[in-house]
Amino acid sequence: MAETEIAALTLGIQIGMLLMLLVQVIGSTIDDRRDRRAVREAVKRSAGELYLSSFRRYQLRERSRA
């Protein structure tokens, strides 16, 4: 192989590695967004469940007083 062919091969390998790194970074960013959205939804759901359970206890307490 000529020196220019070796240089082109090396450059191609480096560009390929950078592209793979970019794909991994983009994939990680998408996963992080999805995870953060899932956490926000879980927090909202648990807050709603906490509110409903306290409201049910309040209703039962009021029924027992009547």
C-alpha cells in the first residue's frame, strides 16, 4: 500500500469512530429525555395517588362521625 492509501485508511477509521461516538451521544440524549419524562409522570402519578388516598381517608372519617 502506498503512503497516501494508508493515510486515507487511517482517516476513514477515525471518521468512522467519530460518527459512532456521535450516534452514541445522540442515543444517550434521547434516552435521558425519555427517562426524565417517565420520572416526571411517575411523580405526578404518585402525587395524585397520595391526594386521592388522603381524600378517601377524610371521607371515611367524616362518614364515621355522622
